[in-house]
Amino acid sequence: MPSSPSFGDYSESPQFSGERFRNITPRPANAPQPGAKVMWDMFFNKPSNAVPSAPIPVRRITQAELQAAPEGSFYRLGHSTVLMRLHGGWWITDPVFAERASPLSFAGPKRFHAPPLSIDELPALQGVLLSHDHYDHLDRAAVLRLAGKAQVFLCTLGVGDRLVAWGIPHEKVQQYDWWQGTEINGLRFTATPAQHFSGRGLRDGNRTLWASWVIESGEQRIFFSGDTGYFSGFAEIGRHFGSFDLTLMETGAYNEHWPYVHMHPEQTVQAHIDLRGRWLLPIHNGTFDLSMHAWWDPFERVLGLGRQRGVQVTTPMMGERLDINAPHPGESWWRALMQEQMSADGKSLQPTG
């Protein structure tokens, strides 16, 4: 089975230039970029609070709960993996169940927690929604195991080529450019712009496209950010679709050296406002150690910023059900462990917001 895809000809895509995809806004010439010191610090000078000192709380999801889950149920399974029941079918975003977000099974960022349920325990899926092909969003072993459980894989240009090369039946794979999409069982999916990059090896950088996704379910609209820096595309998406009942927004793995491709919490909240969102669910956090900030920092900062700016933020525990028809703020489930780690470091907990 080939693992290296033969990528299609995407020269008709406005995002395609030569053999690579590109962002709408070029990287500013003076924008900071990771260098040798940053990489050295990432590997050898990580602060102790980048990883929880004990397992984070996770709520197990039972088969009985899934069978009884009402329409509009959302479950965070970890990082950017969200299980959703919409129009009577189950969908999952960027399913990552691997122990490490890495090409290596023995090295690379390791999970803070086990998923709230296993792949075998997942219900039959209407489909899988993929934002791009980085290891913390596209888990090869997981998607191969989901091939017999999911009816369709919705992805971006080139990512579909990769799935087919891995052995996913081509008739199950649909891939789209920005502003393209499809309707399945009453749900409308549209791939929308993001500001990021792609690749899984040394020579395939930007050979596949990255995207955010808009899901329309009747009168409800959901936004899934994938990975992205802050850019003018959020306001454009907000103008195009009107407003969003729930935004699943990247809030984690940020760093002063790569703001072009990963948002800081202030930008996450502003992007939600640009999108005209109602409730913000911060994702891309709480599962892997991918930057230099404290593991709890994304939750604390986005929650405080949301209070300052009048944004409704929901922070369900991993595995806790969220009802899109009646969202709740959630509890600050990370705070007990955060306080314990800060006390061990001789620091005190400051109020948020």
C-alpha cells in the first residue's frame, strides 16, 4: 500500500502556486520565525508547567449515553477532535487517538489523557471532517480504522489524495478548495479560508491545502477553525454566513515566534467576534504539549478575555456533553491541578478576568 500520494493537478485553485499552496496574506517580511534557539528551547528548555503534573480529569462516554444523546450534542475528545450529533448522524473533526502527535511512536508530543472513548466505542459515523494533514490533526492509524465506520471523509485538496494512497476507498473521499463544499443528509459543509501550512515530511510542505469549515444545520451554523493565524478571512466568513451559534476555535500551541500560523488567545477572541459568533468553544489545547506556555494558559486567558469582551465561552471537560441548543459555560475543571502545580512552584493563583 503506497504511503506517499501522487498529488493531483490543482493549478486551477487560486490558492495553488506552482506545486504548493499558499495563504491569502503572505507572511510579513519582518514576521518572527522559529530558529535554532526556539527549536533548542522546545526540546531542552520546556517549562515544567507545559505538561500537567497529574492526569487531567476526563469524563468517560458510555454507549448508553451516546445512544440517548439528543440532537445537537457535542463532545470534546481531545485537542481538536470533537464528536457531534447533527441531523441524526454522528460526525467527528480531526480524529486523533494516537499516543503521540508525531511520525514516531516512541518520540514527540505525548497525550496528557486517554480519549473519553476508544475508536471501537465510537458510534457509526456519517462522516469525518479534516482540516489539514499535520500529525496532531490527521492520525493515519485512526482514519484507517475509521474507514469501515464512516461513510464519508470530507477534506481539502491534496489531503484526499493522501487518504486514498493510505487505502481509504476513493468513493468515500471528497476533497474541496476554499468556498467549495457539499450537502449531506440536510447538512451543508463549506471549506473556508485559514492561514496556516501543511505537510508531514521534509519535502511535502504545502503540497496539500488547509482550511476551516462551516457546518450549516437548518438555521444553526457551526464554525470549526482547524489551525490558523489571525487574518482578515474571519470577517469575510462572518459577512458571508451571517453569524454562528458555536465556534470551535484554535486556542493553544501559540508562541511569539509563530503568530502568523497560530492565534494567541486575544486573536482567538477577536476572530470569534469577527465571525459574529454566539458561543466560543476553545479547542487545540489540553491534550498535547506543542509550545512553551503553561498547559492551562489557553483556558485561563481565553476565559478572562471573553469576560472582558462580553463573549460567551464554554469550557466542557473532555468527554462532557455540550448541547448546542442550550450551551453552558462549563466549569474551570483545570484549576485544581493548575493550583497544585503553581503551589509546587511557589506561585499563587490570580483571578481570571
